[in-house]
Amino acid sequence: MPGENKILYGIGVSPGFAIGRACLVNKKKVKAQKHIFLQKEDISKEVERFKKAVLMAVNDLEQVKTLIPEKYREQSHIVDAYILLAKDIMIYDTTCSKIMDENINAEWALLKCIEDIREMFANIDDDYLKSRIHDVKYVSEHIMNNLTGKEEQSLEKLNGRYIIVADDLSPIDTARLHVGETMAFITSLGGKTSHTAIVARAFEIPAIVGLENVIQEINDNELLILDGATGMVIVDPDSDTLQKYYEQQERFEAYSARIVRESHLPAETTDHYRINVMANVELLEEVVSVIDRGAEGIGLYRTEFLYMNNKELPSEDELYSDYREIAEIIYPKINTIRTLDIGGDKFAAHLFPDTETNPAMGLRAIRFCLRERGIFKTQLRAILRASSICKNINLMFPMISGVNEIRQAKSVLEEVKNDLRQENQPFDEDMKIGLLIEVPSAMVIADLLAREVDFFSIGTNDLIQYSLAIDRVNKNVAHLYDPLHPAVLRMIRQIVDAGHNQGIPVTICGEMAGEPMYVPILLGLGLDGLSMNPFSVPRVKKIIRQISMAQAKLFLDDISLLSTASDVNKYLLENVVPLFPDDFPTYKVSSILD
Ligand code: PEP
Ligand code: MG
């Protein structure tokens, strides 16, 4: 039977092809079953099924309550309210009555019931009461998931070769997906630098985010072709298309294998300028792949995952052994450990008492650590102790916005060092301290900040988010997230100059560092290092080896005269890409389909 060849576009965030069957896992938005009229004899079973779904929701919520840490226990009244609501006559009794009186299935009855409640709430004058409809929606979705959805644990248990299709996945969900050797995933939410996308690249899972209504567009078990570079999905492909994609996939895999083999060659331009190409990692398990791909160190170790994966805070010893192990594996190369950057889209509910309306600008990263000194000090102790083993750890502080903040962070570090000295615990007295420039105010005063530290790392993911005012997880503005915006290029230049004037090196560790097409620009801007997802290291190194610094500077001179990101992009496509025919294969899906 000829396939439908339906084409959908999202944002390609992790390259690679996947050809396989869809698995809809998102609990929230799994399609409700069809509306079904029941035979008389099935009605009591259906009522029982509904009651069981409610009971499961109540048990889940009771379970959630036990996960709330002691110090935030008073917040558990919110969960209590949900539990009461699940058992409330408004939902419980009404849905049961609808099943029995109208002979319909539980999902349909529940939907009807929620519709009635929604109408009732819409007519309420009181804004507060009106807004309680969200609680009703939350609880009813929970029950609906138990009726129709797959279990959340199935993320871990899935051990098939599936393409996961979800409304949303948290960075943790994404990390768990790896366990099941997922082929790829597609979500409705997210942008190129959302942490979910970053984790996908870390695990080398082809991924597409920001594909609107994906849960409605794709059915469970449908055959899909996914191109994680272009963001395109072909639903129900015909056999010709399938064949072409198998060939494309083979070519891509052969190219990837070839560049990995060459990846240990140095990142040196044809006129002998060397730049440090490093990798970003989130988990210990990735470090071996960092070495295999020729990275010259870890330019960013995101330390959040040990905090997000556990209900309990990690102990100093757990952190110590993690940091120590990474330092030992990567030795003699450097491991740059970033202190905890929790908050924003790396939300760990158990650490935050309040929900913030704007978490990206809220209690995140260094702000959280300076408030939660105990948590911060435990991490610093672990980092310092691990630094004594191979003396190859650099430390950096995220989201610094001003001189006071870096001074405060350093003074906490000094306190911790003093404590360790008193306890005769060794650490590397010469451990280098750096900061991430990712807030516009830090960029503006980079000259002042440069006096405070040994190195800068530019976190372009956030610097772009905050300077262009684009939420990195908001798909509606994802198209505006442009590293080639002239403002971004000027900011990088200013930071590099400020760092170099003070004699400190400057690296980029945001996602733009791993974009091969940007390499000539980043070289021309004078960066000392680029740190990226391990997957990109071989390709970026290969491009560096094929270009001269003189040529890169000429490109940059031209680009500096351009006034829009699209002009810069066009310039790169016309002038840079053709120089590297092997490295920018035009696997444009549309041409394959033509
Ligand atoms: C950045 O903001 O560019 C960065 C590297 O940090 P993260 O993506 O973890 O916020
Ligand atoms: Mg950041």
C-alpha cells in the first residue's frame, strides 16, 4: 500500500537519521480512546475501571507527598487539595453517573464531566475561584492518564527500537530514555538549547523539538523517518522514500565513523594556530565518548544531574567520587566543573519551595547557591577534595551578573578551603577559577570581571536567551534564537577582548561552539577554546584543520559589515559551506522526496 508521506517540521536539535515506529509516551496528552457506547453487561466493569483509575491517581498523589522534603512539608496541602478533588463528588460521582446513565466509556464520561465543570467555572465571577479550574484539569488529566496513557515508568522499561513521541520530556526523562536505547524522539515543546535538546545530543539520540501538536499528528506505532539535523519527520513513508532514507542513513553513518577515526588529530589551522576543542558533559558515562571523539578536555561539566535524579540531595562523598572518577578518566586533560546551575528548565521540584512565574530569571544557578549555602558548600568541598587527586580540575561559577556576586562565590570557596585546611584535607591550591559570562550585565563589565578570575567561558545559550529576550524553551520564539545576530557576535568580541586585555583565556561553551558552519567566525573572533557536545567535536576539529586563521579573519571582516543574522547566514552558506563539501552534505529531505 502506498504510504502517506506526510511531512512535518520541527526544530532539529540532535543530528542523525532514525527510521522506526512511533511510541506515544507522554502521559498528559495521550489521545483519549474513542467514544464508545457500552453494552449493559459492561457498565459495572467500566465503573470499576474508572474507580481504579481514581484510586491510582490518589495513590500517586500520596506518593508525591512522601517525596516532599521535610523542610517543605507544609507545602503538601496543595497535594492534599488534589487528592480531595479526585474523590470529590464533582468529578467522581458525576463521572460514575454518566457511565451508568448514558452507557458510555469512562474516558468519554470523564471528558463530558470536565466540560460541564469548565462551563460552570466560566460563569463564576470570582477570579480566584475561576482559576481553580486548573486544579480540576490537573486532577482529571491524571485520572485520564491512568485510563488511557502509558505508565511513566515505561520510559525506562521501553527496550524497543522506538521513536518516542511526546508533548514534552524533561531533561531527566531524556536521560532515562537512553536506558531503553531509544532511536530518536520528537516533542512539541522545547528549543535548540533547551536542556532536553542538550541531553539528546549528549546521548547522540537524534531529536526534534518544537513540533507543534505532534501528539495529534502522529499515531502510536506509525512508521516514521526522522532527520534530526533538519527537523523533518516523514509520517508513513512509501517504499521509495524509505529506500532513499536507508541509503542516506548509511552515508551519514559512514561519514560519522570516518571523522571519528580522524578526531585525534590536533585542532590546528593550516597556518598553525591551535585552538582548544573540548566537550561538554552532563554525566560520568559520557566521558569515555569524549575521549574517543578526540576532545582535548572537558570545557563544561554540568553538575545538575546528580541533584535532579535523586529525591535526596547527593552527599559530599557521592559528589566527590563522581568528580574524582571523571578527573581520573580524563587525566591528563582538564575537567572544568561548573557549580550547580539548578533552576530555569533544569527544575528540581524538591529543591524549590515556591513555583516561580519566570524561573529563567529567578532563583537559578549561583543565586540559588548563594542562598542555599549548605548545598553550595557541600559541592565545593567535594570539588576541592577531588581536585587534589590529579590536579586537573578547573572550577567555574554560572550566571554571574556582577562583581559582588563573583566575590561572594569566591569568598564561600575560601571559607570551604579554610575548613578543609583545618581538617587536613588536601586540595589543589592552584585550582583555576573561572566564571560563565551568560548574563548581559556580565558582558558589559567583562573588563571588571576579568580581574576576578583565571578564565572566562561564554555561555551563549543563556547569553542569547537573556540578551535577545528569547526563552530558550519557548517554541513560539525559537526562530528568533539566532547566534548569528550581529549583537551576539559583537558581544563575543567584546568579551574576548576584555579577557585578553587582562591576560585570561576565553572559551565558548554554549551550543553555538559546536556548529561547524560557525567555526571560521569563532576562530576569527580569537577564542582560545570551544567546548561542545562530544558528538560535534570530530567535525569541528576537521573544519579547523582545513582552514587558515588568515582566511577566518577575512571572513570575519566581511561578516562584521553585515547587519542581520540572515545576511550572515547567507554569507556563510555562500562562502564557507562550499569550501567543505564533505562536511556539509546536503541531505535536504525535500530534494530526496522530489
Ligand atoms: C550556556 O548557557 O550557554 C551554557 C553552556 O550553560 P547551560 O546551557 O547549561 O545553561
Ligand atoms: Mg547557561
